[in-house]
Amino acid sequence: MASTYDPRMLPLAAFARSGAALEGTVPLADLPRLRAQSAVEPLETAAQFRATGSERFDTTGRPQIWLHLRGSCRLTLECQRCLRPAEVDLEFERDFRFVANEALAAVEDDESEEDVLVFERQFNLRELVEDELVLAIPLVPMHPSCPETPRFSVADPDFDAQAPESPHPFAVLAGLKRRSSPD
Ligand SMILES: [Zn+2]
């Protein structure tokens, strides 16, 4: 049963072999690296995830441990256009394959479409969810359209319409006087 697994200590091999699934919710308060990106104090925000394990066999018949993982979280970031808080939906969906050691992971990750990670008997799924959500944060977060026009970035058309310096009334008067005075 899915609920018997602890996402911080997932027994990867058994999870994959039995084709188990685990879904859950992690409060943002428990995801420090994601929380650090938040523009506001996260009160009720949480990340959702769903993981499915599977055992597959390579061409030589050796079993491989796979994990299909998807996750999502709504995070409040600072809009880089208007500098106001903007809610951004982060999500990812990826396949992971586990190998015996770092060296193999480094080589095979480059060659594979799936992400290759080092096998751990007790795998911290929660950390992987956080890693992927941090990667899903846009480099330049922005509102699709900002709630208000930023104050100083747009020229006011009325201001421009006020013609190039209308002459001061006294200056006009002075001009008239000069014109009427005999030369
Ligand atoms: Zn904005």
C-alpha cells in the first residue's frame, strides 16, 4: 500500500520491484531551498508529488530500477517586470534510472534521455522533489500581464501632448511691449 512508504526513506529496490506508487504533499515549510525563493512567507503552500516505481531489464537481462516522478507547487516569486509578488506554478515530470555508483551515473546520464542517479537503499524522495522544483523555477519570473502599469516605465501620453514649452504669459507681454515701442 502506498501509504506505508516514507518519502524521506524510500526502499527503492522493493518500491520498484513491486511497481508501487506513492503520492503525497509536502508543506513548503519543509522544503527549505524552495522556501528560500519565495517572495512571501509561505503559509499554506505545499508541493504535491507522485512517484511510480518500476523494474525494467536492460539488453543483457539485468534488472534496472526506474522511478517516474512528477511534482508541482505554486510559489510566490517577485515579478521581474513590476517587482510585485507573482504566483508561479512550478511543475515537472521526469524519469529516473538508478545505477550503482557516481562514475556510472556521470557517464550514463550524458548518454540517456532519462536522468541517471546513484542508487540508495533508503532514498530521500522528498529531496529529489525539491531539487526538481527548484530547477523548475523560471530564471525571470513575471506575471503573464502585470496587475498595474509600473509607475515610471511608461511615458504618459498626456504629458507629451503638452507641447514644447508654451511661453510664459509675461514673456508674451514683454514681447508685445518691445514690438510696440518705437525703434
Ligand atoms: Zn508583474
